[in-house]
Amino acid sequence: MARGSRERRLGQEIQRLLPDLLRQELKDPRVTGLVTVTAVEVSGDLAHAKVFATVLGSADADATLEGLNRGSGFLRSILAQRLRTRTVPALRFVYDASVERGARLTRLIESAVREERDKGDSEDR
């Protein structure tokens, strides 16, 4: 078995289960908006998992992450019931800004293309 494949498989399974748990089980009022789990990194000893999440909508990302981290023990206990593993890693939620960065870069590229097109149209006249 390749080194790290066990951690990767467990991370993928946690990433698959967490969105439903966040939506249906977690009742923290700080967790508002749409929370998307973008990736899960599990440590080599399977004791810790870093959960990368984005918050879409008008929700306060810091407060939402605080609520997620506060409820991580509860989420871990539910994961323990659903996963078929001996141990379930402790969850730590981290804000993933890559989605925002990607959207910002897309807007910049679109505006540059639009400016170039407008510049070419004005030179043709």
C-alpha cells in the first residue's frame, strides 16, 4: 500500500460526510450561510484532521469558523458512528481562501480582456 493512501482515503470519506452533518446535525447559531468543505488533510497517525472550508453568502467567516471549531467534538462523535475506523481524527476547521482568490483572479482576467477588446474597438475607428 502506498504511503499516505490511508490518510487520503479517510480524508475523502470525512469530506464526503461532513457537509450533510453540518447541514442537518450542527445547530450552532454562529454557523450561518453555506459552508463548503473544500479539502480534508489527515495526519499520518490519523489523530488530527485539518478541514478546509469556505463560507458563502453574507455570513461572517470568522464567527462561522469559531462555531465549527466549537462543534468539532460533536461532529467527531457523529463521524465515529458513521465511519468504520478504529479512530476518528480530531477536527480543526481552517478558512480556505482559494475560492475567493480564484473568483478575484477570474474577475481581473475578464476586466483585462474587456479593456483590451474596448481598446481594439476604439483603434479600429
